[in-house]
Amino acid sequence: MRIADRLRQLALNAGVGERQVKSELAEICGIKYQAVQQWFGSNNPAPDNLAAIAKAYNANLMWMITGEGEMYQTTLEGKELDVVERWREFPENSRRMILAQHLAFMESLKGDFSID
């Protein structure tokens, strides 16, 4: 898998539509769409563009370049990492519903507990 393929995978995982991947990456990097198109041909992104994409997606820069290691930067371990990985598998509309329920639950606790 090439760098461009991994960048596509990051964008798709973030909910970007297949047809918007290149324009999304261009916007993140502050460059023209045509420059990103070249990444999917024969050129590779410049280091500052890779850094911007890694920051935007909380991605592991080493994975982006080599394909080795974890896709995302994380300090989570064990069960915490499992929860995050499962969360990313949910469709966007399910994520919104779960988050709304969670926020409503947390709001209901304010009277009993101190929540920061």
C-alpha cells in the first residue's frame, strides 16, 4: 500500500466521502487540489503536508509513511483502545445518537455528582 492509499484510508475512516478525499486533504494542507492529485500518481506528499494530515486525523506519522505500527496516535491501552476502535466502526448517524444519549445521561447526573 502506498502513502496515498493510507491517506485515503484515514480520510474515509474519518467519514469523508470517497469523492471528497482529495479536496479534504488539500484543505487540511492548505494546498491546491491538483497537488494532492499528484500524490495519487507518482509523487509523495511533502513532510509538512504529512504532518498536517497526521495532526488533523490524530494519525501515526510512521504508519502514514511506512504502513508499520498503529494507524492512530494513542496513549490508550487495553479496554480503552478497544472502545475507541469499536467507536470508529459505527456509522456517523449511530455515533451522533450514542453521543446524544451519553450527554443526556451526564446532564442528568449533574444534580448528584460534580462533573467537570
